[in-house]
Amino acid sequence: MSAPLPAGGFLRRLAALTRKETRQMLRDKSNLLMGLLLPLALIWLFGYGLSFDVNRVPVAVVLQDPAPAARQALAGLQGSRYFDARWMTDMHAARQAMRQGEVDAIVQAPGDFAARLAAGGAAVQLILNGLDATTASAVEGYVEAALALPAAKEAGRAAARTGAQAARVEVMPRLWFNEAGISVWYLVPGLVVLILTLIGAFLTSLLIAREWERGTLEALFVTPARPLEIVLSKLAPWLLVGLADVVMCLLAARLTFHVPMRGPLALVLAAALLYLTVSLLLGLFISGVTRNQFQASQVALLASFLPATVLSGFMFDLRNMPAAVQFIGQLMPATHFMGVMKTLFLAGADSAATQAAIARGMATLAAYALALAWATQRTLRKTLD
């Protein structure tokens, strides 16, 4: 039986291995620059380029009734930041503009629109460009709201003139957590999740595979270094790079996109650190299993970034998906971190319900971190094939 290692041996070996990995990371300028600059480029690119908000949509307004009442009824389409109204009298020209992509919608008022409006039964036709269903749905809602406001005002004036009570139901909407209704507030916390997923899994997926290909990993097998120590030493330098990425993402979210952060900053950083650890360990695990840099990079993208984009709730609500897809989504660490980040950014952690949701998400991430740490060190057992 071999003599037991000294009690302080673990820390000394870990410190030595971490210094070695840090030097290797600093020598690899391309990976280091990608780890520091790519997150900033991604959050600016996605933050400015990806939005569900609809602004200045070109709309052809075909007004075939010259009466002032008809134009006044459609006045809500003019002067709004949501529309770029283009007044026309010819429906053929409006259709041509739609086919050529010059307008995204056509609002047509018939020649007897004013007379029907006075009789209380006026209607307009709304033609939408269905190539982009999301924009079409948003434009439909905006047009209905823009046309309903002048009608409501006219009904109120008519009721005041006649002395009768206007019979209508008024809806008073109120948005919780995203009062301004800005899609960037919803998207940017999710972008932080995607960036940490890509950076963490992709960069570390090459580390162990590179050493297997170069044959340098076998040199560590003849030293007293244990598999867990090797894993932790490879994790530590990139964890610092990842923390720098987290800080950059949070500063961009707050200062550039003005996304509110209603939860405690310390809790946001703790959750990000926990998920970053999971993402880095996932990359190391993939690297240790594949032992090939090309395969490791491809598997890392397929197993982390792409599913996180589609199945984590970033773009689509998981509750609208089939049960099997929901189950797969719940198996992904990104899904749980997505919920934690959106809660901390927009809802805060003041109520018992949000605190419980955050605690569940972080507990799940901690379980993933422990499982991946165990699985990764198993791929580095001191045996030669």
C-alpha cells in the first residue's frame, strides 16, 4: 500500500496545475481574444439586431371616400411611431406596393365609408403581408388599436351631444415586470444566457481534446496529480475570463440597452457564476469524451448553444410546445438559468414566489455542476488505451 499523500498536497498540486493552465491560456491569444471580445460583439449584435418591436411600419391607406369624417376616422394611423402611413386612392397601386415589398399592410376604406360610419356600421379592410407572421400579427393589433381610439372619442362626443350614456367597455391594460412593453428587456437577459453557454462550452471543449491529440495529457498521468485536480485547474483560468464576460454583459444590458435589474446584483453574479461553471464543465466533459478538437467543437455547439437558443424559452414559450419537447427543454441547464436571469432582471427577488423560483433554479444548476464535475474527472482516469 502506498503512503498517503500529505494533507496540503491537494492545494499545492492544484496551484501548480492552475499556474500551468493560466500560462497556456495566455499564450493562446486567439482563444483568449475570442473569449473576451466575442461576448461583447454578440450582445451588441443581437441586442440591436433582434427585436420583436414594430416601429415605422409602412402602411398603405386607401381612402376611397373624400369626406372629412372618413379621413378623421383613419387619423390614428398618422403621426404614430408605429406606422408610416402612405395615403392612396387607388387599390391597384396599393397592391403593387405590397407585392414589391414597399408596404407591409393595406388599410382600405370603401367609397361609402362616411355614410356607413354615420349609420354606425362602418368597416375597413386590412390586408397584411403574411411572409413575416410575427410582424403581421403585431401590425394587426396596432391597426385595430389605432382605429379604435378615434371611434371611441367620436362615440363619447356623440353621447355628450345627445345626453345619452355611451355603451362601451373600456379596457385598461397594465403590464407587469415590463411596463414599457419593450422586447429588448425580454431578450437581453436571455442573450446573457446564450453568450455564457457559447463561450463556456465552446472554449473549454478544446482544452482536454487538444492535450489528447498532442500527447501531453499522458505526461500528467505519471505525476501525483489527480483527475479532479486537473479538471479544477483547467476550469479556474477560464472561469475568470467568463466572469469578465459576465461583467461586460451586465454593463451592456444596463448602460446600453437600459434593461432594469430589480434583483440584487450579488445574486445575479452568483447565479451567473454557477451557470458559467456548469457551461465550462460541460465543455470539459465533451472534450474529455471526444478526445478530438474538431469533434469536440461540433458537439459543443450541437449540445449547448443550438438547443439553448430554441428549447430554453429564449425565443419561444416552452408551454406551447409538445410535452416531449418540454421534457427535453427541462433537462437543459440553460432553461433553468434563463428563468433565474429573467426573474432577477425584471421581477426581482422581493416576494416569496420569486425567491422560491430562483432557489429552485440555482439548486438545479448546482446539481448539474456536481454531476458534470464527477463525470469529467471520470474521463481523465489514469489509464492508457
